[in-house]
Amino acid sequence: MALHVTGVVATKANEPTEQRTIVVPDPGPTDVVVRVRACGVCHTDLHYRNGGINDDFPFLLGHEAAGVVETVGENVTKVAPGDFVILAWRAPCGRCRSCLRGRPWYCFDSANASKPMTLEDGTPLSPALGIGAFAEATLVAEGQAVKVDPAIDAAAAGLIGCGVMAGLGAAMHTGNVGPGDTVAVFGCGGVGDAAILGARLAGARTIIAVDLDDRKLEWAKGFGATHTVNAGTGDPVEAVRALTEGNGADVVIEAVGRPEVFTQAFFARDLAGTLVQVGVPSPDMTLEIPMIEFFGRGGALKPSWYGDCLPTRDFPLLVDHHLAGRIDLGKFVSETIGLDGVEGAFHKMERGEVLRSVVVL
């Protein structure tokens, strides 16, 4: 029987979200219904709300989530009712040209639920990143529900589903940070701090946090930053070079998603260094970099899609790291709220007052 639950919906670009009744259908053969326990408020949800992703309104927002499997389709084998899961917005298909080339982290045909969730009047909803977890329950594909140890707090676990994995993977997978490397991270929100944490786990000797907000720079120290640079008080490129023996960093991670920050990050690299972009830009943004600089500086410019992760491999590993005390994912949780607090959380995020507000159900 279909479920009728409360969810947070964006109906028009740049308009406040609304709490609406959502109809979650019975799962298809390879679908899973998940009772949501917690869902982080991510910048990507704000991009959806503001029309910065596409115009497929109405959107059922929320994607950075953890919960408990309630019902499964007849062909589901990977999870069962009662399993505690983290939701992933990439579920490699195993059949596309990228998967067949051994690069499932780039899967070009990621699985989503076979049926739409709707409003009560039957209007189909577009779930954010194929998940739609600002709701009491949601419908996803089997591959999007990754079983993990239920001992982890749901508020911390949900963040692995997007921000933590994106940032940590940008450092460890996309950037290939290694022991002894120097790293600079531009933008110290939730994703940037996760990149700092990833660089620390990978053994970087110098980790430079760059931001305009001294409060965020102080938070960054708690995740492993060895040095901080306030980009509003001087040239951050020169500051990064000064902290790396005049060379620039081996790996620079741009976690803001703005052209001017990307340009600063580009020039803050050492020769043959790596620049990773994990910040999400808006569709109208463009880059302008002299080609001679692109050619002459060498190295690599790499966008990071979801931290180039494999959810079934990486989610349980991060949960194990957390439970063993090697990392503390609870530090990312600035506050817990209800579904009625999502709109206010967006404004706190815009003002830089939180790393993550987390809806707890």
C-alpha cells in the first residue's frame, strides 16, 4: 500500500519551500522504501530550490540521508527490511561504458527508483539527486541503499551520503593526496572541511585552510588544518606559496564553486600540481585562464564527482573509521532540526553560520 508522508517541496524557483503530503508508491521489483532517520541540509538542495540545477519543479528536496529499510521489491537482494542504510546518489549500473572500463565511480547510467513519488493530486515529483529525503519516507533504487553498521548515530551517518564523501573523496580519490604532500583547501564549509579531514587521513604534512570567515577557519583546525589563511586580508595565492616554501601546494581543492576562487586555486598549485574542483558552480559561470598558464604550469585539473567514490566500498569504511574513533563525523553536525526548519537552515547556510543543519525524524 502506498505511503502518505510529509515532505519538503520546492514548487517555484527562489520561492520558500513548503511542507506537503507526499505519496510514496509501493516499491517496484528493484526498489526500496526507506524510513528516513536523518537528512543533512546541503548546498545542492539550495541550488535545486533556487532553480540552479534545472527547472523540473516541483522538487522533493533532501539527499544526504540515512534511514531504515521498510519494504523492498520482489527482486531486491542487497538489503532487507530493518537494515540501517545510507542513501547514495550514485548507484553504479555495471553495464555502461564507464563501468565496463573498470571506472564505476563515473557510472553514466546510475540507478534510480522505477516509479515516481507524487503530490496527493498525482503531480510527479523530481527527487533531489534521485533521492528526495526531506520526507518521512522515500523510494530509491536498491543500489542507492548502502547497508552500514547501525551503531553510528543517524545524523552523522547521513552526512556520509553526500558532503563528507564528496570532500573526503576529493582529497583521497580525485586528488590522490599522499603521505608528505602539501594541500590547500579553498572554502571551509562542510565539503571543504571533509576534504581537510581526507587530506589528514591520507598523511598530508601541510594542510592549509583558506576562507573569508575566521569562524570557519577555526572550525577547519578541528578537522586537521595545520595553517589558515583569511582570503579577505591579503592575496591567498601568495599566502599559500609562503606556507609551502614558495612553491605552491601539491594538491589544491576548490570547494566553493566560483570562477574567481577556481582561478586563485589554479595559481596556488605547485608546478605539475593537481587542482580538484568539488564546489558546485551555477550553469551561467565561466572560466577564463590564459592558455599559456594552463600549458606551462602542467599538472592536472580535475572535477570531482561525488569524491570519485564507490558507495558500497567507502560508506561502510567511513562508518568503521568513525566508530573506531579515527574520525569524528559528529563535528560536522552544527544543529538538529525538524522538517519545518529546512527553510531557516538554508538561510543559516547562506550566512555561513553552520557546517550542517541536520533534519532528524
